[in-house]
Amino acid sequence: MKIAMVAPLFESVPPKLYGGTERVVHYITEELVKRGHDVTLYASGDSVTSAKLIPIVPEALRLSGVKDPVPYILMQVEKVIADSEQFDLIHSHIDYFMFPFTRYIKKPVIHTMHGRLDLPYLPEMVRKYPDLMLTAISHSQRKLLKEGNFIATIYHGLPEDLYTFNPDPDDYVLFLGRISPEKRPDLAIKAAIKAGVKIIVAAKIDRADQEYYEKNIKELLKHPLVEFIGEINDEQKNEIIGNAKALLMPVDWPEPFGLTAIEALACGTPVIARPCGALRETIIDGETGFLRKDIDGLVRAIKEIDSIDRKKCRSYFEENFTVKKMVDRYEKVYNEVIEKFSTPARVRKIGEEIHKW
């Protein structure tokens, strides 16, 4: 198949530091190339890929300090449309930005939604474009947008050899990712302190979350049980996650998937989370971690973490969340969509819709 992979421009593919969506796009792209597909990646120029790279901007927008990404995303969409005839299928990972233009493309376009879907404008958007083909990254994410035409739910996956199983962790718990209200690092830190266990906080602070950091996190980091190490890269992750007794994810939002959860499981590290969004799907309470609603429950879970079998965590990852399993599912969807997509009928439908406008 000739496939166009359309990646967000906020981070490179793969990201140099934080960037879950871009990391997943990288894994899908590399596995598709490995399987013999002809893949073209539309991404930032500092991306590293074995696919053909079409650079839209010289470097990732976040690290280059761009404040308004929309003009660059629109340039990306225009380039994809201009090139669309050469592909069998286009796979978009840029949220809703391709929605209005899909009807003008004569090839099938799949939109994988990576973010939260309970936003007020999304039902109206998907009703406006009822022929969109959407894929979700969890069942709980998909349920939030009942109006959407979802053709599949496909969990994220990681390379099996990316993280090393560690049966003997150190005596600390970990918060990993982003300092933001919805991720609730404050709750993770308070739970660890109350449990009397050291916590390492490995997270970035975006400009948008600076006020939250100043008001809710800064003072907590001064506690002797707290070590703040900032944003970390993939090489550092293996050691820091693998050596943790548990990963804490006390999120306070409808988590669409939670890539850090399966990164932890790949190391054999159990996950302690609040039962929000997809974490109810990726974590088996009492077997691969604990799902607890409040701080007292989180504290008890930290104290009981040694009851979780780390080998079972790794096995659960291998059975459900590998790149191979993820791309097997996407490949199946690609083939089904291409087979069912009737170009003459599609062209007529596009013509009718343009005429209505």
C-alpha cells in the first residue's frame, strides 16, 4: 500500500522529549515500512524516519517557540491534499484539522483521534461531516463522541524491546509526563508523602500550566521525599520507569489512553491510577496495579504495591500493547477501507456536496 501518514507538528517524529501522539505515529510508520508498505510521513523537518519525509516546518513547533501552530497545520493540510492522488490511503493524526477537507480528497482518509472527545464543538463537527472515518484509541474515549462514525478502536502499542523488564525496583514511586491540572501531580506527590515513600517527578512544564505549577506544585517539590528531575527522554525512561515501585497516574480527566501506563507495564512496573477514562481498560485492578478514587485509596495502594506481580505486568503488556498488535489492527482497517471505498461513487458524492455549498 502507498500510505500518507500525517503527524502533528508540535513535536518531531519521534519526539525528542515529551510527545505521546508523535511517538505512536513513529511506531506505526516504522512498522508499516518494515512490512513493505510505501509510507510518506508529513511532519516536522527534524523528524527521523525510514519512510519518505515531507517536512512542513524545519523543526518541531514547540521546541522552536512557535505560539500559534494553526497556519503551519493548514499548510500541512494543503500539501497533503495536493499530493493525495498518489496514495492508496491517508492516515491523519492531526485532530479535526483534516475534517473539512476530507470530502475533497478522492482517496480514503482515516482520522485517528488522540485527544479528549468530550469537547463541546466536536458533536456538531462530526454531524457536519458524517462520512468521516474515525478510529479511537480506547473504548472510553469513543463513548464520549456518540455522533462520530468510528470504524475501529485500536489501542496504542510499543516495541517489545523498547523497555527492559526489571523484577527488582528501587524504593520510590514515579510521576511521569506533564505538570498540569488534569494529570494531578499534586495528588501524586501528596499521596507519596502521606505513604512515606520517595517520589520522583519527571515532567515538563508548559507555559499554559505555569500558573498551576506556581500555585499548586512548587512548594510541594521542596519536601525531602520529592525529587523533581524535569522532562526526560526515551533513553532515561527505561531506567527511571523500570526502577520505580509504581507509576502514579491520579488523573482528573477522561484519559484518552495514557501511553505512560503501558510504558510502565512494559518494564514490569505496576500502575496506581484513578479510574478515569481509558485507565479502566489498560489497568486490571489488583493484578497490574490499583484503581483508587481518593488520596487515602492511593496511599493504601502505594503501601500494598509489593503484592502486584511484576512479571504479570510485563506479560499483560506483551499480550495487549505491542506495536505488532497495534499495526496488525491498523493494517486490517486499511485493507477493509480501501476495498470498500468506491472512487466513482465517492467522486459523485463530493461533487454533490460541493454543489450544495
